[in-house]
Amino acid sequence: MRQIAVLPYRTVGPAVDAPIQILLITSRSSRRWVIPKGGLMKGYLPHAAAAAEAEEEAGVLGAACPIPLGSYRYRKQRASGASVWADVDVFPFAVTEELDTWDEQHQRERRWFSLAEAAKAVDEEDLRALIRSFGAREFRAAASPARLLSVMADRMADKTGVNTMFAWFQKLLPQQGNFFDLFEQQAATLVAGADALARLAQGGPGRAQHIREISEREHDADNITREVLQTVRRTFLTPFDRSSITSLITTMDDAIDEMQQVASAVNLYEVTEFEPEMIDMAAIIVDAARLTAEIMPLLRKIADNGHRLHELTERLVRMEGHADEIHAAGLKRVFKADSGKDALHFIVRQEMFKRLERVVDRFEDVANEIDGLVIDHA
């Protein structure tokens, strides 16, 4: 049998490498720790059904990315006593609100765990692997002075030729400029802007505040971009080619610019309700921003992290393709509904779809920039 589930998460603090927490709930019978899950629902897309389960079982609202993070298998005990395999597709779920009351609050316990604690708490090995792989790794620890000395010693022991010695010699050169810190700060603005965009898409009384926050985040991104461009001009030695640095930071800035354009359109056209497909695209943007934030610390040791970088950029590219499909399906549905009735409503919706698609396109551009760096340096 097939089931759907969400992996509810939140970050603790605004930093790009802030710890991620996972929300687990207890099962009703065995009281073991699980994630919110259930069966497919007629009339619901899989991720929407999973989000409904999250509200019912865990009392949380948020943005469910339509693209599953992965899947796991476990044995489900049926009422008849039979034990059957269940394959569960897991969708990333950025929690935006915790409800005080919900349907199953007296049947389950909910609790936030760190990534490591959540992985230990669940029983299913595949689910443990999904949880462990969800957050950014401890790459700063990998780049510690002790680790760096170890790498340098290995290089010194390798007598294979000039290229190896030159790579070792590069390690001794002073790295000037705070480019990696600025990349990570820019990624943090993308995450914050995407979260605000998801809250905006969900509607509610905070519409004006969400629009304002996106605008402020865009302003922060402009300041970071400006600092990077100035630092490039005054830095003698840079970790990457100067054009690659400027291209990456401006591409990230373009993504938050497009989010601000969506917010401006919401304000201009007084959009108070988003189409279901628009909400799905906003959820994709949230997950794309999260992946971008995971990518940035990897750039500090790009040669060692090339494989993981490729995995993440490949996922970003797949997200863009999936968003295109959602865009086309949503626009077609709205066109049929408005045909011969309300041309202005369709025009506004068409504009909103186009602007959301541009946001996702910019994240694909970020992926392409990262792939270029991996090719050049890894």
C-alpha cells in the first residue's frame, strides 16, 4: 500500500547554518515516534493530502513542497491483524503556524527534535536516513584548522607531481575577503523571503506584513550584493574567478528580486487568495531556498563536496521543471473556469503565475552557477 507523509521542519534562528528542528508525533497505538502520514485522499494531490494529515495529526500549518524528499517502507498492522508493507512518500513541510487545538491532540503527543535526535527517535532505517540527510552538514567543522592541516599533510606525502604541490601551495596562500560569509548571508535572505512568500500565499490577516517583510529582505540582499561587488574590487586573492563570484551573488539577488515582484503584484492587484497551484509553487520556492542555503557552506571546500553539490543542484533543476508543469496546469484550469466570464480575473492570475515561475527560474540559474564552479574547481 502507498501512503503520504510530511517532514515538518523549522529553523532555530535566522543564520544560514542555523540548526533545523523536526516535529515528530506519537502513534496512537504503540506510542512510538513517527511523522504525520496517512493514505491518499480522493480529490487531493499527494502533497496536499500530506499537509491535511499534518494539520489533523500534529496541529501544524505550513508549506508542503509538491516534490517528495524521498520515501521509506515500514510494516503496517491492519485491523484484521495482517501486517503489510507500506511505501511512504515524504514531502518537506515548512511549518509556519502551530495550532493550539487540533483534531487528534488528545490522541498524540507532538515534540520538536534536533535532526540527530529525530533520526534516533524513529524506528524505520530509511526514514532515519532521510532525516539525517535533510539539513546542512557540519561543513564548518570539516574546514577546521585541524582538518586543514591533515589535508595539507596528505598532500605533502603525495609525490605525484607539480599539480599536487601547486594545490598544496594554494592552501598556504592567505584567503582574503569574506565571500563565503556573504554567500551564506545572501542565502539566509532567500530563505526568509521564501518563508514570507509562503505565508503570503496562504492568506490571512498578515498580508501587508508579509509583503513588507519580502521588501525588506530584498533590500538586505541588495546591500549584501553591493558589499560583494566592492570586496571583489579591493581583494587581491579570491577563492574563485572574480566573474564567477559576481555572477553567483547577482543571480541569488535576482531570486529575491523576483520574490519582491510577486509581492508587489499581490499589492497592486489586491490579490487576497492564491490559486492552489500558486500555493504549490510557493512551497517549491521554500524548498529551493532551503537547498540553496545548504549549498553555500559546501563552497568553502568545493573540491571535497563536489558530489553533494551536484546532488543538490540536480534537485533544484528538477524543481524548476516540476514548477513549469504546475504553472501550465494551473493556468489551463483558470482559463477554463474564466472562459467567457471574467477576462480581468484571468489576466491577473496569468501575471501571478508568470511571476512565481520567474522566482523558480532564478533558483535554476543559481544551480547552473554552482555547477559551473564545481566543473572548474572540483
